[in-house]
Amino acid sequence: MENLEQQNKYLRAKERVEELKKFYNGLTAYVLINAFLAGVNYWLDGWNYPWFLWSVIPWGIGIVFNAVKVFGWNPTFSKNWEERKIKEFMEKDTESNQYSRWE
């Protein structure tokens, strides 16, 4: 039983590392490619029309959403909130079962 538990922990940790690796690879590609595009934009017209922002902004929004997912940051529904709600629903369920039984 303990060996199975260790195996599950290892698999979860491995999945987490893979998610982090994908995120950091995506972030690196974002920085390098957009830096290159910014350089080309400057070389071609010297910031007269910053067209490289057409890739920076939407891709950056995607990176932010990916970071929220990978790092588990959710200000409205945190782990503490989830645990409180679970306890609340369990208590309500226990109370409703207590009074609805015919004995």
C-alpha cells in the first residue's frame, strides 16, 4: 500500500515538472521571438508603427492564463475556500439527513 502511495506521489510530481517545463519553454520562446520581432520592427521603421505588439499582447495574455493554470493562482477560489465549502456542504448534508429520517 505504501509503495503504491509513493508511486502515485512520484507520478503527480513528474506531471507537475512536465507542466512547469512546458510553461518555461513557452515563456522562453515568447521572450526570444518577440525580442526578435521587436528588433526587426525597429530596424525596418524605427518604432514609427510598433507592429510587433500584435504578437506580444495576445500571446502575453495566453502566457498569463497558462501561468495561472500551472502555478494554481486563483484569487477567488483558493484551496482554503474549497475546503471551507466542502466542510459547509458536509455539515449541511449531515444536518438534513438527521432530521429527514423516520425512526
